[in-house]
Amino acid sequence: MEWLYAGVLVLYFFIMIYIGYRARSSANSVGGFVLGGRNVGPWLSAFAYGTSYFSAVIFIGYAGQFGWKFGVASTWIGIGNALIGSLLAWKLLGGRTRSMTQRLGSATMPDFFGKRFGDNTLKIISSIIIFVFLIPYTASLYKGLGGLFEMAFNIPYPICIAIMAVVTAVYVLIGGYMATAWNDFIQGIIMLFGIVVVIVAVISTQGGLSQALESLGQVSATGIPEGSLNSVLGPDLYGLIMVVILTSLGTWGLPQMTQKFYAIKDDGAVKKGMIISTIFALVVAGGCYFLGGFGRLFDNPDLYTSSGAIKYDAIIPTMLSGLHPAIIALVLVLVVSASMSTLSSLVMTSSSTITLDLIKGKIKPEISQKGQMNCLRIFVAIFVVISAVIAIVYEMSGLSFIAQMMGVSWGALAGSFLAPYLYSLYSKKVTKTATLTCFIFGVLVSLVSFVISMTPTLQSALTGTFIYDYVFVSPIYVGAWTMLISLVIVPIVSAFTKKPSQEVLDEAFGK
């Protein structure tokens, strides 16, 4: 069946590149390449948001890991992603972001912070944070693809990564934002259709939904009482809540997500996009986590390392391995779609930040339009290559520090940006000092978490303390608490520090 899988992927890759070619006319200017001329409709915007949100990390990594830990209660994560990460995000951030970034003329999150507070330092610092933490986050997109490709093709993992990286780079380089938006739309349709088919197929192998739930309820293990995996709230309510907060609220502070609001054309498109995006998230994220909830029904020795640790990234591939070849081919395209859509969004965000905020904003302010376009394309290629190399190095040599850095990336970005970004859209009282404090807090806490995770002696010394068991024991807990605390830091610091000038406020909010 390898010919079937290869044929489907070749056709898919050809379509992606062809769309990039057709969208090339929209990428002739910086505004067109980065934001599609700020004229993107609700369907393309909603699918771009959704496909950037959900990658192979969700389908292969998180769905398997959290489904194993929480059972069918992990479906709440997908519901949270839909209601908080999509519906509420579009409601609170969409319209305000579109209008304020247009008034300020900002195309990136660092540029938004710089102009919103009239301080170029904030732009430079936020640019560096994005540069540092988006690279490992981008590399994590490839995680888990190896198992699926080896199952289908039995070809080396590095070759699979290289192919996907090259195809993504080609269509982004040619067509810019509109190429990614149209490809995201097609990729989103594949994800919607694919997840439904896969759920039905997998559940059918267990005798149907009722039988699968009954069998899941009979599973017990250390810390997993019998009957908890098919219960509404699962065996670990605190852990479940932390995951919901991180993966749902966290999107509000991720630059590659909020940038989708910059490009949308009007308020009417925001309202329609909110509904479309919410439905998309409910089906895709809810479906992924619901599917992962049945992972323990496929328990076998191949899921464990020689030391007895569970290989979470192998759970979903194991669930799929016995399905019909046509469904496996669909899954391959689904996972590649999820990864490529998020990858293209991340490299666009990274390259635009480096070009517009660091090079044009600080290093070479007089750079021409053509020079900016050249830089954008060069950095797209650079970020694709770097992320692919990191992913390959991790897979081949198992460097654990890379995996840990991937874990703290989301928390560092969202912990730094969420609160100042949200508050600055609504309140004139937010100060640059409060924003800078939040940047420092988010990065420092994430780095402390990284150091603890890499130092067994520290872990042993801290085990049993509240701060470790409920915060630092997991990057997920750290990220969730960092975001929640940042929401308190900004108004408190703002109350005691100097407000922006009236001129800056008038430019941001309008007179």
C-alpha cells in the first residue's frame, strides 16, 4: 500500500505548491506578503486561525498523552479550546485587534507593543522573546510524524521531515500570507473530514461507542481507579484544568494566532469568523482529544521504552495501525496538513518579526521595500531549515533539553504577552513598565522551570513541596500559572507606574 500513501501525499504537495504559485501576485509588497493586504474574509481567516491552532502536536502528542492520563474526560480540553481559545478569543480580541493595529499601522505583535506604548524598547525585547521561543516550538511540530511515516512508508524520519519542510517553504516563499491562508482552508477541510472518519473507524474496532466506553471503565492502573477513565471529569481534575487553561487561554498571547486578526477585512468578517472558528475547533480539537481518550484500550508492550516509560507519541499511531489503508492515507494527509499549516504560520510570524521589528525597526531603518521582501523570504527559509534540523537532531540523538525547551515555549510566549496584549486593547491605564514586567516574569519563570526539569537534584529537593507538586512538576502547570498570575501583575504594576502620553493613547484608541 506504500504506493497509495505516496501517491496521495504527492498529489497533496502538488496542490499546496500550485496554490502558492496562484497566490504569488498578492505577495509583491510587504503588506501583501505578511498580512494579505488586510483584506482576508471570514472563512479564510477562521480556517487560518484554526489550522494554526491545531497541529500534529495536538493530534499525535497531546491527544495521546492526555487521553492516556484523563480518559474521555480529555474531551474537555477540546471543548475549552473551542469556547475559550476560539469563541472568546475572537469575541474579545478579534475586532479590537483589527481596528487598533490598523490605526497604529502595526503588522506584528512587537510593533504593536512598541507603538501602543510609544517605546521602541518593548518592540525589541518582544521580538527577541519571539525569536528565541518560536524556534523550539516550530521544531515540535514535526514531533510524532516519524511514527506515522515509518508505519506507512518505512523510510527514514529525516527524509520525511525534509520533504515537508521544503514543500512548506516553497509555497510560503512564493505566495506569502494568501498562499498560507488558501492552503490553510484546504488543510482545514481535510482535518474536519479526517478526524470524523478516524474516530468512527477506531471506535468501530472496539465494538462501537458503548462497548468502548464500557471497556475503558474497566481499566485501572497506578493512580487510575477503575471507572475513572470513562467518567466525566476523569482521574485528575487539577491536571485537566491546567491543560485546559494552557491550551485554551494561551492562544490569546501567541503572536502567530493574534496576527490572524490583523489581516481580517472588517467587523462583519470578525463575527462570521468567530462562529466558523469555534465550530472548527469543536470538531477538530474535541474530536482529537475524544479519540485519544480511548488510548488505553490499545495498550501493548510496544508503547513502552526499555525503562518502562510510556511513549506517548506512539499511542495514536498504534490506534491507527490496524485501520484500512485508505483511512491511513487520509490520516497521513491529515497530520501533514495540521503540521504544515501551523509551520507556515510560525515561520511567517518569525520572519516578519525579525525583518520588520529588528532589521527595519533597529538595525537598518532605511531598508527599501525590496530589501524587506528579500529579508522576509530569506528568514522564512532560515526558520524552516533551523526547525527541521532541530527536529531531526532531537529524533536521532534524543537530546532531552530540546524536548524540555519545546515544553516551555508555549508558556513563555503566552505568559509574556497575553496579559499586556489583552489589557492594552481595552484600557488606557496599562503602562509600559507593567508590560515590561510581564515580559520579564514570563521568561524568567519559564527558564526556571526549564532548569528544574533538567536538574534531578533540584527535583528531588523540591518534591513534596506545594510549589513543585502543583506548579513546577510540569511545564503545563508552569505555563498555566504564569498566564494567570500575569493577569494580576499588569493591573497592579500599572496602578503605580507612569501612564502613556495622551498623544500615544489618542493614536491607539482614536480621538
